[in-house]
Amino acid sequence: MATEVQPGYEVGPAGFRSEEMILNMGPQHPSTHGVLRLVLVLDGETVVQCTPVIGYLHRGMEKIFENRPYMAGPRYIDNADYLSPMLNECCYAGAVEQLMGIEPPRRAQYIRVLVGELERIASHLVAIGTYGLDLGAFTPVLWCFRDREQILDMFESLSGHRFTHNYMRVGGVLYDFPKGWLEQCEKFLDKFEKTSIPELEELLTGNEIFEARTQGVGYIDPQQALAYALTGPVARASGVPFDVRVNRPYGAYREIPVNIKLRQDGDCFARYKVRMDEMGESVRLCRTVLDKLPGGPISVRSPIALRPPRGETYFSVESARGEESLYMISDGSEYPYRAKLRAPSFVNLQVLPELLRGHKIGDVIAILGSIDIVLGDVDR
Amino acid sequence: MNDVVQNIIHFFVTFLFSLLFLMGAATILVYLERKVMAWMQDRYGPLHVGPHGALQTVMDVAKLLLKEDLKVSSADNPVYKFAPMVFFAPVITAFVVIPFSPYMTAGALSTGLIYYVALSSIDVIGVFMAGWGSNNKYALIGGLRSTAQMISYELPLILSLVGVIMLTSVLAPGCTGPNPDLNTCGVGSISFTQIVAAQMRPESPWLWFVLLQPLGLVVYYICGLAETNRSPFDLPEAESELVAGYLTEYSGLRWAMFFLGEYGNMTIVSAVATAIFLGGWSFPGAAIGFWTDHLGSFGGQLVFNIICVAVFLAKMFALLLVFIWVRSTLPRLRADQLMRFAWLYLIPLTLVNILVTGALLLFIPPNTLVQGDVLRIAVSAVVNWGMLVFVILSFRRLAGLTSKGKLPRWVRPAKGPVTVVTPAAQSQTPPTAQTPELAAGAGAARK
């Protein structure tokens, strides 16, 4: 048997040589969370090398911004990170306001915090639910979506849309709360805190198999997290105390203190647990907003055609996945000269190849799910 | 001559019953699973086809029968086409030995347990053929995984039944009286009918082996989950990792054969557990004399057998519900954890169980108390329950499943706090009206 031996491949006693297998995971795959493609080089079940291939969902979002007036931006940025549109809109509206030097009224800022934190809960629910599904637990995802549905219902009655809300405006928000909305919100928060979070904790956190699958898997060093510019729950699970709401507070976060949820373990379990803890913190923040909600107008009077002065700005918010920022250049016209979105999923995804090396196929899914990417955000 | 005819009729009735029952039970089980899981997950499940969606699975099967028989052009043709049959045939065949009632069983097989175990291990060949013949990488990984898994879990599955067989050696008829019959005593039985009979002797009608060997049932059931590729051991077809594992390239009827075979396997595992651990068809008043006295010989037999079948099925479906319950609760293990669990945890556990059971039966003398082996049986039951409780309490540590509290060395976080240098607040002007306590709160946040 004539076999050409490549360096690194061993020839067994029977003359066979073992070869690595290349496995294309995605873009059509149940748990790549969208259209991500991972080219895995496998040695048996062990990952030798991983190359993520992105761009299947690229819509040229930043170019779209340049071709639309500032007014039209929120509707498009909704689709960037499609699991937390409200937070994206906060980012866009905040950037344009900073560019124009407008300060939205206090009530609008508080409303933004309220809907933003609700959106964070909704987004983390999807993250945790689908993470359970990735690991083979079928029930958590349905319970999570059940609770998320209530948040989306509230958003629908507030903005008219379940999903792409188009609710923020430059200088404020579009609508005030409809009648009974705040009571509904309070009722949801009570129920969510009292039953839903403990249910999830019971189903996943204490589960031996879940712990075995996640603890010690996909460890990110704090220095590594800084080097890769990881943000959000991924970085906070590695012990990096960075949260835009605390370190560079914006809007009403300057008045409402946020407790950073930190964990030192840096593994998949820590990332999951940080998300769980952040949901509790978001409930607390929502309650604070409901207590202190000021009166007054919900929007400043701004011209229909927004023409910010020439200049550039960089504005970031803490999205559910990390620091989401918008860099904008205005040339004084109705259209942005340049808009660049710093997408947290995109940045967080870069650490994946380094994390996967040496793990098993099952861990690929566990690690990818724990980073919690949204492909709309990665590809923009 | 009359005996031969009777035997043939007996065999055909049982075989047809098994075949139809398998299809029926699998269909019902699929519906049951979808419905029960839906209830557990706050949703409705099938609703529209038939009353409460009861005909949904029937329609699904009909759809699968009518689908085009797709084949991958690069597949290994004979292996690919033969695999579903290799998987499905042992499932039907294994069903023959299950004793549903005193009449409905192939009594000729006195080696029922071995027969069942042997047939259930043929399945793995079908799965591996499917994985290999599909010429698909996901299918290949799934097939290899399932080969490793099913062979590994075969061992503790058999070993967990040994404890029961040892107990039947003591409980065999003629063994417990004052003058033990040495021909049957001390041997133990691997015939399903005799194991069922041992659990319902007149002097101890409720002596189900689950009371004497609860650990055996638990281990058997865990291995049954793994044998049938059910959650949390559903790695061969792990949806989120391997798309559909060895089933990836199958569709239509061939896929349906795997599907029904899998649910048939679950049914068999539950039926065997029912027969061996839950007393089979025994129920309160399980005495044929009562019925023949009231309804005559034929009528009494008929009614009695129908009731027995119903009781057996009720127990079996109760066990099947546990399958569903487990599936909707637990996540999936990783391949290496799965193997470690079988070899380093379950097999030693079953060996210890056999050792302890045997030692108790050996060292505690028979006939210590007035009637039979009360002492021996009671002590071994208590010890086994104690072992079960110990195993459950020390599960984490024994199974080595979790590294809670002691992460591996290379996973420990770096020493010293991490500091992030960031600019101060963003360049917006602060809100106009600020109350003093709010300002204090904001200060606390920045700190």
C-alpha cells in the first residue's frame, strides 16, 4: 500500500494513515444561531482548527445609513442585532443627539432605560433558552420564549411593532405609555422575578449534566478578553469589570446606579450565570425607573429634516451582547457622511477559533452558544 | 399433534399481536410524547387532526409512507438500503418474548432474557450501517458515537439484571419450603414467565423486584435510555451538533423505520422493566381462580387475560412517561462524559450490586424465620435501598460529572484584579433637574 505520508500524520501498523476530517458546520445548521459557517478540522471528535466564515447575512447596513436621512436610521438599525432592537435604537438616537447637541427630556431618557432593560431581559431569555437547546435541554427555550412573548406584547402596545419597533426618535421617543401599560409592566416584572427566574435556575443552574457540560469549558482569560476587546456578559464572566452603563454612563444611567454582575470563572457556565444575574439586575433597574419615572414631555421639538452640524461622534451603549457603538461623521447635510457600527457580536466572535481548539464537537456548540452571537449583528 | 397445532396458533397469535402492538404502541407513544411534552412546556401540542390532535401521528406515518424514496447518489447502496431493516427487524422479534398475560407469551423460550439482550444489541449494527452507508460526515460521526455508546451501555444493562436473576434462584418454587427441591432451587431463571411468576407467588403476591432491587431498576433504566438513544444520551442523533446524526440522509419510509424502531425500542425497554421489576401483569386479585369461578372456564380465562394485558400496558406506559419526562428535563451529555459514565460509574455500580446481593444470599442462612426467606429477602432489600439512596446522594462525586468548586488547574483565573481604563462619562450634558439623592446614586455607580 503506497501511502504518501504527510508530515504530522502517523501511519498505523496496518499501513493506514489517519487523516483529519474537514467538517462544514453551517451555514444551514440547527445551532449556529443563524447563518454562520464554521469550517472545522477534526481529529476524531476533537477540533484541531476552526475557521468561522461570516457574511451570509450582510445587508450593507452602514451604507444604508449613508443613503437615508437621519430620521430613517432607527428603522434600519433595528435589524442589526435583531434580538435587541430597542437597544440598537438607543445607540442610534444617542449618537445623532450627541452629534446635534440635543439633550432628550428626562422622561424620554427614563423611558429609554425602561424599554432598554426590558429588551435586555428579552434578549438574555433568548440567549439562555437557545443555549439550553444547544445543550439538548428542550424545555427552557419554550419557557424563555413564553416570558419573552409578554415583553414583546408590551412593546407592541407601546410602539405598534413586536419586533422592529422603530420607537426611538432623535430627541426622545415616539409615543408615551398607553393606558395601563405601566401596571402591566409591573405585573410582568413581579411574575418574572417570582416564578420565571427561579424556574429557569432550577431547570438549568443546578443540573448536574448542565454543569458538566459548561463548567471549565471554553475558558477565556481576563487578559485574553481585554486583548480581543470582548465586552458584555462574555467579558464580565471573565472578571473584566466593564459595563458601558457604569464606566461611561449615558442617558438616565447617570442617575440610576447599575450593579455590575461579575464572575471570575471565565467558562461557559460563568457566561450563562452572568446573563441570569443580569436579568435580575434588569428587573431591579426597571423597578427603579417605574418608581422614579419623571413627568414632562417625551421628546424635544426637533425639525423634521435633521441637519446636524459638521463633525463626528462616537456613542456607545451597553447592548445585551456588549458595547454597541456608532461612529458617525456629519457633513452638515440631511444624510450621514459615514456611519460605522461597532457590533458586539462581531467583536466577540473573533475569540471563537482560539477557544475551540482542542475541544470536542459537542463543546463547539456549547462555546458558540455561550458567546451568544446574533448573525444580524455580526454581518450587519 | 394437537399440541403442535396449538403451539403454532399460539405463536402466530403472539407474533401478530407483537407486530401490530409495536406499530400501535409506537404511534400512540409519539402522540403521547408530543402531547405530554407540550403540557410540560406550556404549549398545546398537536391540536387539529382528530380530537385533540390524536390522529396527528397516524397522518405523519401516512405522509412518510407516501414520500419519495430519496437516496444520496454517493451513498453505499446496499448498506444504505439494508440498514433500516437491520435496525427494525430485531425490534419486532424481541417483542415476542414479552409476557403480556399468562396466555399471550411465547412460553417456549425459556432463555427469554438472553434472547432479548442479544436482539437488542443487533440494533447497533443497523445504526452503524446507516452512519457508514450514508456517506455523510455527520452521519458517520453519529454512527460511530452510537456504536461506542450502545456497546458500552449493553454491559451495565445486562449486569443490572443479574441481581434479579440471583433473587429468582432463592424465590424459585420449591426453594423456600421446608424441603428445598434442589433441581430448581439455587439456579435462577432467565425466562420472563418464571421471573414474573416469582414475583406473584401465593404467599407473597406483591413481591415485585423493584422492592428488592431498586438499584437494579434505576441502572437498567438509565442504560435503557442510552440503548434507545434517548435524551440525555441522544448523542448519535444530537440535533444541535450533528443535525440528525445517522438519520441525516434518510427520508420517507426508511426514516420512518428508524423512527418507529426507536420508539419500539423504548416500548421494549419499558416492557422488559415492567416484566422484570414491576411484577409484569400482576395486580390486586391477580388470581385466575376468582374469574373462572364466576365466568366459567373460557370466559374467565378471557376476562382475566384482558385485564392482565391492560395492567401490563398501564405499567409499561407509566414507565414510558418517565422517558418523556426525562427528555423534557435534562440536557445532553458530551461523548467522553457519556463513556466515562458507563465504564467508570455504571459498570462498577452493577458489579458492586451483584457482589452485595450474592454475599447477602450466601451468608444469611435460609429458613431463619418461620416462613421462607423473609430475613434474607428483607435484608437484601434494605441494603439495596440503602445503596440506591447512597448512590443518589453521592451522584455528583461518584459520577465525576462536575468540577464544581475545583476547576482544573489550567482553568483557574489569573491572580490579581483586572483594571479597565476607560474615559469618564460620555460627553452629554447631564440632565437638568437632579435631586440630591439621585446625584449620590450616580456617584456610587461610577465608583
